Amino acid sequence: MGVIKPQVLAAVSGAVAAYIAAEEAYQAAEERWARPPGPPASLWALSGRQAAMQLRQLMQRRSLR
């Protein structure tokens, strides 16, 4: 094996350090977004939203005739 030039060694070590820093930043962002923003959604609220969306879709279909 040959001798590695100092410039190449510095470039490789800099690239590895940048990769590790980016990976740590990604992990921190992932942990921040993994937490739910608030309390869990109510099934009654989800049901009401679905009914409202179905009614809107039905009205749109009727208005296109």
C-alpha cells in the first residue's frame, strides 16, 4: 500500500465529520417530530369531520348535474 497524502486524509476526515454531524442533526429533528403535537384525536370528532366531508362531496356531485 502507498502513503496517503495529507490533503487526501484531511478531505476524508472532514467528509466523515460532516456526515456524522448531518446524521446527528437528522436524528435530533426526527426525535422532535416524532412526538405527537397534542392530545389524541377524538373518535367523535373524526366521525363528524368524515360526515361533513361526505356531505360536501354529495353536494358537489348534485351541483354538477
